[in-house]
Amino acid sequence: MVRLAERCGLPKLAGEHVQLPASKDGTGAFPAAKLMSLVGGMAAGADSIDDMDRLRHGAMGRLFSGVRAPSTLRSFLRSFTHGHVKQLHAVARRFLHELARHTPLLPGADQAAYVDIDDTIRRTHGYAKQGAGYGYSKVKGLNALLGVVSTPLSAPVIAATRLRKGPSNSARGAAAFVAETIRTARACGASGLLVLRADSAFYGADVINACRALGARFSITMRMNASVKATIARIDEDAWTPIKYPQAVWDEEGQCWISDAEIAEIRYTAFTSKPKKQQVTARLIARRVKRLSAGTVPAGQRTLFDTWRYHAAFTDSPLALRDAERDHRRHAVVEQVVADVKNSGFAHAPSGHFQANAAWLALAALAHNLPRAAGALASAFHARATTATIRDRLINVPARLARSARRLTLHLPERWPWSEDFTQLFSTVHAPPAL
């Protein structure tokens, strides 16, 4: 992992862009070494500052130089201000571009790619945590906003992060965040069709117009307000088409799905209360699913007619109706990233200082993308595996360290089930650079 980070220029980027002020205690000195220690520790499984000691146990000190103590890293994080966190975001954007250039991180991005945004609450404890509060989930914590990039052939990677106060509205600053994520995706090779996907919390004129200004498409879940309900009610009954859905059955004779879910589309103009230039006319894709809950039907009776639950998405995707609706549902991939990050580096917001936690979130994103790139080099399976799987199979490999003739030799287990994948990764990362 460290070698891959070095070849993609992470230490150099950190040294060039992260400029902390000089202090008597030296907390801002050597930012590259300290950032590498933090990212390396997270890649190895650390989810708190004290866990960074795992890089200094046993013979690790003989393998890696420049590893800082947890107390040093804690002081380093506390010295961050909002401006320094923005510098770290710049490092993360450039590093993702280098990862995409050196590894098959986003295959097929020149044809089609997707940007997914979502926010989550990181639960915190204690009364002294800066910025903590009760948000939409009624849980006390900090609000983390993630921007994710993926392709139909790749697993998602994190392109942008923001840490916000716990009570923050989901859509706060979303337009600028979407613009940053789209620019990062373009820099990583997403030169073809690029679609922003989001849930109804981000349904707003500013978000959609930010997409259009940068040449990206959008597919956003709509709030079921009176206008949307009235528009769906105007859809002709013959326009509804069954789709593949859980428990659907394919009818060979009729060449169609027998399903409890159907879709249709209609033109819709959104944000009519805003100035004309902010109004958007595009496709309203509606999906309806039969209400099968026993609570909606009295015991011992059957329904006289079907009732439906409706879901609506607003999109300007050029894809056919079935493909556009299916792609919109695949926005759920962002939940996988949220769960992965909260099960890895962002399992905690370890500092009482808000900006330290904001820097920690940005580093957690770096530590998520780095193993993802390593997995893409190792095998097709690891290219789509979770961070925990990559860590267990390719990073936390037991080894015995021996010294002979002033050389260090690592003796790895002979029957390690994933030795071929590890060897493939090791050989690729340590190969001489191309001329």
C-alpha cells in the first residue's frame, strides 16, 4: 500500500499542498510523513488515533521509517483549520486522479460513469465534541457528505468529502459539492456519459443546474408533493410497463415480466415557483409497486382492486425508460460506500476538534481509495471487494522478518489462499517505472 501511494505521488502532493503554520512545538512540520502515517494506519485497520500504534509494533519499525507516534499525529490533526482541510481535499482530488492513471480503478469511465452523493450521521458521544448535534436521524453526531464515482464495470471510489455540523440540512452546500465531485470525475477520465444520482434530499434547482452547467446528466428522486402526484395521475393506464423486480416472473409466451412493479414516464417542468431560467423540463419516471402488506387488507378479505405505492425520479438521462429507471435504483451503491467507510477509517470521529475530524474524514476517503486501487491491480475479485476483505487478504498478511548479509527478508506463509493475488499486486507495484 505504501509503495503504491508513493508511486502515485501522495507524499509529494502532501508536501506541496498541505502547508501548516510553523509553531514552537513543531506540530505542523513534516506533513507528508504524518499524512502517510495516518493513511497507512487506516489502511491497516486503524479507526482511532491511538490505533496508529499498530504501525510501530513488533518489527514494523524495521520495515517502515518515518512512522509518527499517536500523540504526534493527534497534535498534528488538532492544528488543522478550515483552510488546511481544503488543502487536504485538493490532495485527495489529485491523488485520486493519479490512482486512476496508474491503475484500472475506473474501467469504462470514457463510456459511462456515475456520480452518487449522500450524507450520513456519524454517531458521537460526550458533550465536548465540536459541531455534534441531532440531525434528521434523531441521532447525535456529525454529518458527513460523500461524493462517489463509479462505472458499470468498477466498484465506487470516493471523490469528495465534507464534514458538517450534526443538525445540518442534507442539501446545504450541495450545489458546490456536486460541482466539485463532477470536476473530479472528469479529471479521472469520465469523458463520456456522466450521470449524477441522488435521493430526494438533494432535489433542488441549484443542484440540477450545477450538473447542467458542467455537462453532466442528473437522476434525482423527487418528493411526492401535490404537483408530482397530479402529474403521475395523468399517466394513461396503458402506459405502465412491468419490470424485473423482486419475485417477478418472466413470461416466455408474452415476452414480458409478470411483476408487482410497473414503470412509466411523462414530461414534467420542475421548480415552477422559481425564475424562468431556473426551471427545468425533463423526464419524470414513475415506478409503482402493489401494496402487499397484510395491514392494508382486513383479515379474511381480498382486495377489490389493486392499490399502489408510487416512487418518482426526475432525470434527463438519454437512456431508454427501462435502463434509466434501473440505473436510478443503482444509486443504492452509495450506501455500500457509506457502510464501508463507517466500518473502516471513519468508524469514529476521534477528536474533540471539528476541523481535526474533518481532516480525519478526508484521510478516511484516501484510505478507502488506496486499497480499492490495490485490489484492482491484484485480481478481478478484489477490484470489487470491500475494504475489510482487501485488508484481510492483501494487507494484514502474517510474515516473519529475517536479517542476513545486511538485507531484510520477509518470509510469507506458503499456503496463503490468496498468495497469487498478493504476488500479482507486489510484482506490479514494485516493478521498475515505464520509460
